[in-house]
Amino acid sequence: MCPPMVEYVNGLKTELAVGTMIRLTSVVEKMKRVVKNSHLELEEARKKVRVEEKRKSEALIKLKEVEEKGKAMRDFVGHLLEAKKKSKAPLVSHRLQCRESNQYRQSIFGSLVNQAFLNLNSCKIIDHDIACTCISLQILAAEHDQA
């Protein structure tokens, strides 16, 4: 061996005897473990970040869908309110007209039925079917006369 190599080996021998080399190698081993653990922790943190980003994007998509549905519902309610306002006035007048015409019909029909019964009593008809036919004919004739 060459003299520099011999000096190196002798230096290692003395360091091994004193224990500095062993302490240095143990420190290097600890450093390797710490670096390895930090890499594992970093990978776990990256995975968590990816999962959270995915959840965040899904939540944003759901929020956007809910906002769109809410907007559509508000628009629909607005259209319903407009339609209700537009149709309310004619509906009220139509109801009043229907009530008035129904009252008129009832008054006419009531008077016609009363008149038919009076005529029936004056005719002294015994058969029920003939009486019903007679009343119907009298009502139709009275309606035709009033129209």
C-alpha cells in the first residue's frame, strides 16, 4: 500500500477505537431515517391535499348546480306571480258573471217548477210518469217563451 493509504487506514483505526466514526455513522443513519420519514410525510400530505382539492371541486360543482336550480325556481316563481296577476282580474269578473247567471237561472227555474206544480195540481194527473213528462214540457215551453 502506498503511504497515503496507510495513513488513512491508520486514521480510521484510531477513530474506530475512539468511537468518533461510529458516532458519525449513527448520525448519518439517523439523518437518512429522518429524510425518509419526511419524504413519507410529504407524500401523505400531498395525498391529503389532492383529496381535499377533489372534495372542494365537487362541493363547488354542487354549489353551482344548487345556485342554478335556485335561479330557475326564482324565475319560475316570478313567472307564476306574473301569470297570477294577469289572470286574476278576468277571473274575478268571470266568477261574478257566473254567479249572476246562476242566480238568474235558479230564479227562472224555481218559478217554472212552481208554475208547473201548480198546473199539475190543477190538471189532477194520477200517473207519475205522465206528471213528470207534463212538468218537463211546461218548463221547456216556459223557457222558450222567456227566451
